[in-house]
Amino acid sequence: MSAYVIDSTLFRDQFGTEAMRRIFSDETTVQRWLDVEAALAKVQGELGIIPRAAADEIRRKARVELIDLGALKAEMDRTAHPIVPLLRAIKRVCDGDAGEYVHWGATTQDIVDSGTVLQLRDGLEEIERDLRGLLDNLLKLAATHRDRVMVGRSHGQQALPITFGFKVAVWAEEIRRDLQRLDQMRERVLVGQFAGAVGTLSALGEHGIAVQEGLFRELGLGCPSIAWHVSRDSLAELASVLAIATGSVGKIAHEIYALQKTELGELEEPFSPGKVGSSTMPHKRNPAACETVVALARVVRSIVPLALEGVLAEHERDKIVLQTEREYLARLFGLSHAAIAKTRAIAAGLTVRGAHMEENLYRQRGLLLSEAVMMRLSDALGRQEAHEIVYRICMEVFEREGTLKEALLADPLVGDRLSPEEIDALLDPKAYTGLAGAFVDRVTARRQDITP
């Protein structure tokens, strides 16, 4: 039995992904620590700070499969320390005295932070790949349904006609901005840490900067201008950006959820035979995937305050912050990636029910086009007077049923100015979508703006 859904055999694929479980597994976490130690030894061996033979041996033995994780965990419990037990384990597997040169001039947080950033880099690559896939799916949907007219809604009520392509293009542009935010934060987030006990690299003296720069060239990470042991703003930014991106897909999923309601029936998330909506009502086709995405977005949002708390770190080192990050980072990535990957799949297999969209256009018996009538009458009566007249007529239609056309023709202020044919033209929803198609074209034409 698992204590948390991310690791649950039953629920883990609803709340995480195999990729994120692998990236943030114990095995990968230890390997990333070893990767940093190996890169540090390599650079120091090349600079003559430690014997090159020792550096080569450390690099050969910096493999997680050589470490007994059970014994490592026991030592971590005994010492209340994550890295010292690892250093002892490396020393045991290294030949000769090579193990004496591991971790030269480093401090624990250097290894932990840099190892974590390597994991974040891998995690971001997975998330960005699925966000790009989602964007591509949305752009295809927008182009395909560029001219499919549907009801546009505001405050949950019918407002004016739009096209489904226009709605999806709005989603696509938001996902594009999410990708831009992810790309722009990389230079601030994917930065290594190597600064020594209090950030001054005092143990390495004049060689400190050369080692630091060489280490991060080797690891492919940015080199900080100064230690960020207690500057956790970049991780707060990371959490915020992922929460925004997850919020974007949550919004899309919630919109599909709303439009899948029986009374609307305009969209449906992917359905396959065998998918069950209810244990007691066999007819149900519930939007289970969309519901999960919305739930994930809400949970991810709740992580942001934890990340912001980390900005208030103390003095030159603060383990309280590190322990908080250890709890939320893997969860943040697992939940975020699950939400984004699920939404990509939803968009790829979305069912668009055009007949229901068409039917809903006429549900209000012409009221959907009240603005078109008002604007036409404004030429003769003025905008405010036309609004008052059309408002009065619309309220009568709401209360007494009938159609807007009938009410317009019966009103002397309108019937004398508009013929039945003109009213029919004004009440045609397919003739009043404005520049929806042009905006879709504008968004889809930017397909290559975000490149890998």
C-alpha cells in the first residue's frame, strides 16, 4: 500500500507519469548526486587540484548500481545527513585512496542543489515536449474548425456567435505563452550550485572560480554569479510558472467538461468502449479525464505558497527550505506533467458535436443576435436609443416566449424600419462571427514561433 497517490500502484497514473517517477526516483536522485561528484573530480583532476588517477577512478565508480541503497538509507537515518553516507559508500567502492579526493572543496548543498537542477532540467524537457504536442493538437483543431459556428458565452449565458476554431485558438495562444515562460525562466532556474560551506569557495582558494566554471560546463548548467544557497527565488518562479501552465490546461479541461454537459453536448473527451461512467447508471459517459486535469491544476496551485515560503531563507544556509523542496518538487513535476500529458491526449481525441452546436445557436429563438439588431437600428435611432428599444423587446421575448423576429416585426419602432428579410439576415448566427476566422488564421500562422 502506498501513502501517497503519486506512488500508488492503483492511482499513480492519474496523479503522475512514468517519466517523472523515473526522473525523481531514489536511484536517479543518487545518480545525479554522483554525476555532480564525478564532474567535480574530472575538472579538479584536469586542473591538477586532485590526482588525475583519483579523478578517473571516481568517475568510473560514480554509478548508482554500485551503491547499496538500503545501506545508504540506514546510514542517512543514523547520521541525519544525505551526502556523508554517500561519500563513505563511494570511498568503499573506489580502488586505492581515490575516495579520499571525492567532494574536494564542496559542501552538501552544492551536490544536492546541482543534482536537483539536473533532475529539473530532465523534468522540464518532458513537460515542454507534451506542451508542444498539446499546442500542435490545438492548432490543428483550430484550423479544422475555423468556421464551425457555435454559441459564445459570457457569465455562463449565451452571448454572441463565435466559431469553435476561435475558442480553440484562444486556448492555443495561452499554451504558447506558457511555453515562452518556460523557455524564459530556464536561464534563471537551470543554474548549478558550487560555492562551499558559506558560499565563498574558501576551501579552494584561487582555484575556486576555475573549478566552478569548469564544473558547470561539464554538467551543461548555468554558472551562478554568486551562491544561491539561500536564494530560492528561482524555484519559486519555477513553481509559479508550472502552476500557470497547469492552470491553462485545467481551464481547457474545465471548458470541455462544461460543454460536455448533457444539456449542451457540444464536446466530448475521448471515449472508448469499456470506459464506465457509473457503477449504477449504465448510460453515463462522464468526462473523467477532464475532471482529473482540473483537480490536478488545483493541487499544483496549492504548491506555490510552499515555494514562496522558501524565499524567506535564513543566513547563509537553511535546511528548513531544503526539506520543504524535497517534499514538493517531485510532486510538483509529477502532477504538472500528468495534467499536461492528459490534456494533450484529450485534445488529440476530442469529439466535436457540430449538430449540437448548430442546435444551440437557435435555442434562444433569435435573442443571440440582439447586438446585430441593435447596431443596425443605431444608424437611424442612435446607439443608446436602439439599445433601449431592443432591450425592451428582448425582455418581452424572455418573459412571454415567442421569437425575436416576431417581436421585432410587432414593434412599430422596428417594424417600420426593418423588413422581414432584413431581420432574417440580422438573425443569422453564421453571418455574425466577426473576425473569428481572421483571428484563427493569425494564431495558426504563428505555428513555428515556439521552436524546440
